Amino acid sequence: MKEREVEAKRLVGKKQVRGKVYEYEYYTLPLNLYIPKSMVEKFGKKYTLQVDEDTGTITIKPRNG
């Protein structure tokens, strides 16, 4: 099992619908993993990413302190 420390990256997207431009923000981790904004607001931007190569399971845990 591989384990590493990662930080969520804030991205701002723009979408045009019927002539109006809408902006939205979202957070991603390495390996193109989406992380909900509510989770970033609750636990912060730093996480521990565990990848189990045998089963293909990815676990994301908030980093303490």
C-alpha cells in the first residue's frame, strides 16, 4: 500500500448557458480525484492519500494538525 501527503487544488470553471456565463469552483487532488467543497471547508486542504495496488482501492483521509 502506498501512502502520500497531498493538498487539494482550487479550480474555477466557467460555463456559458444561453448567453450567460456562470462561474463555479471545485477542488481536486492528484490522480484527478474530485473532492467536495464541503469536505475542504470542514477539514482543510491537506489530506493523506492511500492507494492499495492489490485491490485498486483509493482512500482519502484528512491530515491531523
